[in-house]
Amino acid sequence: MGESYICMSVKPMPKLSPPLAAQTSDKVCAVVITYFPDADFPERLAKIAAQVSRVIVVDNGTTGESGLHLETALGVGGTVTCIRNGENLGIAAALNRGIRRGISEDRDCSWAVTFDQDSLPAAGMVEKMLRIWRSYPDQDKLMLAGPRTVFVDDTSRPDPTPDRSWREVTHVITSGSLIPRRAFELAGYYNEDLFIDYVDIEYCLRLRTLGYRVIEVLDTEILHHMGRLEERLFCGEKVHPTHHPPQRRYYQFRNLILLHRQYRKAQPSSCRKNNFILFKILILILLYERQRLRSIAQIVRGILHGLLGRAGRQGEKSYVPLPMKPF
């Protein structure tokens, strides 16, 4: 379910000076999106709840045995509440409902941190990101921070960076994203037309186009599932086919084309890098994935809808970019 793409570095930054005085409350609301969670979800949710003031679970229509896992998770603590959508509204709509609920019900809540159901934050992750945020030299320009992402079943690990605590990046994934209330006031919410995939990338590109910054915090991490990732060797290099369901390939290729059309002038470097990643995904599908024919059919459909500017759950609506100026 999660959107998980490689964070692309812009430039490394040195260790920062001592923290600046706090300007906002440290109350953090976690928004966790669920869609048929597994039996280990209650344990992961408990570890998220231990790091924040409140947890809002937004469920996109879970039923059956997974519904029992969800009910168990909702009992991990008194700070956990749930919004039940009744059907799959997509990750963007679910995030927006949870964030709006958290912000409207508690005016002292200055931060939202977002999670997919299959992600596990490192101990103290939220606190470490807040500490880095407080010591950032230009806080008026910082709008989003995320941890390093470690993918399950990927034996590669980020290089240690003892001389740096953060770096500026073009985007971070949904899971672990720390966002202040003012970001939503200035740039709006997630674009629900995308439904799923590249929702996080679009938001980061929008912030950067508006002149704000996105950083990756290097001394904490989040463990994240990306499809059914496996590790292979190709020409001596590690590659990682993800075996996403064919339907996800529709969203990935459609939404990348939509974002390319929207941001190719404002963020040309980011668009080129994302295009390369999608080309790499296509090659891995052709080489390694078992449902390659069905995936290719969905890719063709996604490309066609992207070129036509179609969006929504099944391409039933026209894509509408959100305003590119502060509200």
C-alpha cells in the first residue's frame, strides 16, 4: 500500500549548531492508513503510539480476518482513535481525513507524522526528527522531514554519516514524514486525484516549487515494506524487483506522467530522475516479475490515461493540479 521510492539527494549538509528556541508545541499526531492490515500490525501501531501524543488510524474498508487485526490494534492505547471510510478512498483522501481531524480537534497539535500500515519506526524516531527540526538554520523554509528508509529484504544499507545529521532531498516517502501544521495552511493538503502512488512525491514537489525545503534525517530510520521485494544480481549489481500487483503499475505510470506534465518546468531535475526510476521499474518487471503480461497491460493503460490527463481511482476524472501559490 505504501509509496516507497528512493530518496534523491540534492546536497549534503554539515552538523548543525545548538538547537534554536522552540517556536511551536511538540504535540504530534500520527496518522496511520490501513487497508487489510496483517497480524503484526497491532505491534507496529503500539510502537508508533509510544512516540506521539495521539494516533488517528484511517481505515480504507478493511473486512474479514484483517478487520480483527485492526480491532486488536485499536486497543493498544487510549490515544488511538479510528476513522472508518467504509471503502477504499485512496491514500491521499485517507491522509487528508486523518490530518484534518487531528488538526481541527486539537489546536495545540503542531505536527502530523504519517505512516503506512506496514512501516516500523526506529525507537525515538519522532523525537530525533523534532530535534533536528529545531536546530535547522532556516526554519521558515523547512516544511517536511523524513527518516532514512530501510526496505525489508534489502541487504543494502545506507552508508554511515557521522559528520552529517540531515541532507536536503527532493522528496521522502509517506511513512515517517513529519509535517508542521503550517505546511497545510500554506500549501494545502494531498492531491486526492492521484488516489495512490506518487502522492508523497507530488506533495514534496509542490512544497519545493513554492520555495520550501524537504530534508532526510540521517541518524534515524524507518523499516518499510515495498511490495514483495526480492534481491537479485544484474550485471554484478544488486537490483530489487518489487512484484507489486498489476493494478499498482497502472497508478505508478499514470501518476508519474501526470506529475511530469505538471512539474517538468518547475522541477526538471526531479522529473528526469523519477522518469529514470520508472524506466528501471519497467526493466525489472520484464526481467523478473511473474505477472509481467498483466503488468504491461496496466502500464499501457496508465500511460494512456496519463497522456490524456485522467485521474481518480480508475481514470474517471480529469487531473486537477492544486494551486501553486500559498493559500
